[in-house]
Amino acid sequence: MTGTFINVAAIIVGSLIGLLVGNRIPEKTRKTLVSGLGLFTLAYGVFIFGKTQNMLIPLFSIVLGTIIGELLKIEERMNGLGEGIQRKLASWNPSLTGESQKFVTGFVSASLLFCIGPMAILGSIQDGLSGDFQMLAIKSLLDGIASIAFASTLGVGVIFSAGAVLIYQGAISLLASWIGQSFGDAVVAEMTATGGVILAGIALSNLLQIKKIRTGSFLPALFLAVLIVLLLNALGVAY
């Protein structure tokens, strides 16, 4: 869970900076920083894709996983979850004062931004499976910058989203660690390589904003990579 602890610390520090001096940081500077992190994230995605022992495994995982993801409408469900939570809170608390409403909005908006997305899931799984927290470290930088902007406008509620990240990503990492104890190096390598493709998509779509990519629909590919390797091992097929 090292990556999750780093992520939590980044959100807390970023929120404190946002509360104290966030309004003094030019918007142009924040955007340039995100672009730089986007380029690094793209390069890192390509780097971890190189861990594959057979490029066909990530390829088939992405193709079949995308079909499943689109059929299940994962992208829409992830977006709808965030919108639904915000609507529920608004309907349950119609009498909140201005400051209370601002606190809730800051907490919920930041929590959804930091938790709902492929990078949170992928990074937590990788951290749990192999102890490699580099992906979550990258996410931490992004979340730290975002928390500066959020806290400067939405207030102290943003800092409490660190608790939601701790519970959410920590649970995924612990579950992945428990399940992954029976996995070999080949399983981890192909799952990591498949994650590299998804990470490159996140960099191009969300960070660099070159092209909108429905990266949420790629998530089933992570689990298909595991199944394909286990199936090949069971059949005694060399790869």
C-alpha cells in the first residue's frame, strides 16, 4: 500500500498549498505542469508495456476487454456513479448552509476525481500484486496538482478526500495482494504490459487531451490478461 500512502500524502499537501497560496499560482503554470506529467505518463506506459513476453497477449486482452467493456458500458457507469452520488447528496441535504454545501461539494468532487478512474484501479492492483508503486506515484503528482486547484476554490473539504482514497485504493491493493499470491511472474508481467497500453491512453486522452479515449472500457483487459496467461499455462503452451 506504499503507493496509496504516497497518494494520500500528495492530496493533503496539495490541498494545504491550495488553501494557503493556490490562488497565486497562474492557471497557465498548472496546465503546463499537467502537460509535462502527461508526456511522462505516456513514456512510462510505453516503458512498462515492454515488460511483455508476448505482445499478442496484451493485444488480445485489449481487443476482447474493450468489447466487454463497451457491452457493459463501463465508461458510462463510472461517470454515472459520480454524478449519481452528487445528486443523492444534494437531495439528502437541501438545507445545507453555504459553507456546509461548499465543504460537501469539495469533498465529493475531489473524492470522485481521485478514486473513479482507470489509473486508481490499475495503479492499486499493480501496487498490490508486485509492490511496484510507480504508477500511483505518478497519479500522486497529478492528484497533488489537482488538489491545489480544488482546494483554492472549494475549500477545506478537499483535504478530507484523502481518506476516501486511502480506503478505496488501499482495499484494492490489499485484495490484489491476497489474490495475487498464487500468480507467477508471467501473469504480473502481462497484466502490467496491458496496463501500460491503458496508461498511454489515459495520458493521450485525459492529460494531453490529444484525443478523447474511453479508457474505462479497457479495464476488463487487465483481468483477461491474467486469464489468458493462466489458460496458456494450463494447456502447456509456450509463449
